[in-house]
Amino acid sequence: MATNSSEMPIPRRRRARAAFDRQFLPRFATPQRGSGHGGDTSTFMRAIMAQPHQVGAIAPSSSRVGRLAAGIVPDHDGAVVVELGPGGGHITDIIRDRMPSGGRLVAVELNDDMVRHLERSRPWLELIAGDASDLVGLLADAGIKQADAIVSALPWTLLGHDSQRRILDQVLEVLAPDGRFTTITTLSAWPFPSCVEFRRMLREAFGQVKALGPVWANVPPAIVLSCGDPR
Ligand SMILES: C[S@@+](CC[C@H](N)C(=O)[O-])C[C@H]1O[C@@H](n2cnc3c(N)ncnc32)[C@H](O)[C@@H]1O
């Protein structure tokens, strides 16, 4: 029987390579400084080289991961949504597209290069240059006491136990009683003690913790943890 090459199974390594190419090559090929995905990715890559532990990822999150993380944006008027670690701004854009009328989107970013990039490329964003460990104070300075949703892409598994605890406590202090929290972790980090410990903290802090994914087309494959019913 003649073999049609389009019907042959694609080896896993080629599928992963194709996913990587789809996610990044167009952006590298057409860099546009300061705006759009080209500017986002090149800023991200420079920040990784300069401060790998602070950025904590080898590439920006894919749109699929962004959509899962932003899935908690409420639809009621005037909702307050906080993003922790917006980085190049890819998930920020996805959150913005879902914001209800009169809503407020506030992002907290620690890395100076990312902050400059976001200020240039997204003048509409209410951006706070600061550390998520000081979330309660930073939001209070911006006149916010409570958030309806908090979307995080912080590199939790690279943080020590004390930092994880402190940031999570701050999140819990500002999250509304019916608020929701999402965070992203990579599949490769999943079995490591810091990730196991972080998931244990989440289960302790929230009545509901759902793992969405894995998203295989993300580089590296990622899982979104979606949490509700804060205790
Ligand atoms: C893994 S990157 C995610 C970037 C982007 N949101 C994405 O998903 O592609 C983590 C981001 O968190 C920022 N970050 C790390 N620690 C932080 C902290 N304590 N407070 C605020 N931002 C932090 C890093 O600078 C970086 O921009």
C-alpha cells in the first residue's frame, strides 16, 4: 500500500520543535522594538540573560497558557485584577482583552528592564514597579484594598520557602472572599520539592485548587493552577 506522508505519525521531537518555532520564530524574525511580540520577546530574552533567577523562565508564556491564567478575570463591572510578574506583557494583553467595563488592571513587576519596556509599549497599563512581597502596601498606595482576581507568573519554584510564604500571605490578604488566583508552573518543576511545597501551601490556602493542562505547546510545557475559595 502506498504511504501518504501526511498520514504518517509525526515524531514527538518534531512536534515539540514545531511548537517552539510557532511560538517564537515569527517574533525573532520580525523584531519591533518596544511594541508587539517582537519587542516583548527580545526584552524578555535580555532580562533572562541578565537576571535568570528573577525571570525564572526560558521563554514568555504561550497564548494558550495566558488564556488559561486569564480565565479568572471576572465579568462584573468595576472588577479589580492584579497581575504579578507581567514580564514582556503577553499575558497582560490577554487579561486586558477580558477586562469588564470600569475594571481596573494593575500589574506589579520587579525587573527594571521589563518595567521600562511595559511603560513604553503599554502606556494604558497601570504598572507598579515593585516587589510582590510588598503587595498589600503597593496596592494600598494605589488606593486598592481588595482584588477580585490575581494572575501570577512569578517564578515560585525558584523562591525559597519564606518568600513563597510571604508573597502568598500578601495575595491572601488582598484577595476578595470570592476572589480567584491563578499561577503558572512548568511541568519539569512539578516533582521538585519547592513545587510540591508550593502546591501544599496552595491547598492549605484555598478550598479549591485545580491543575489546568499540561499545555504541551508551551516552551517548556506548563500547568496553570487555578485557585478559588480562599480560606
Ligand atoms: C516567568 S516570568 C513571566 C513573564 C510573563 N508574565 C509570561 O508569562 O511570559 C516572571 C516575571 O516575574 C517577575 N518577578 C520575579 N519576581 C518578582 C517579584 N518578587 N515581584 C514582582 N515581579 C517579579 C520577573 O521579573 C518576570 O518578569
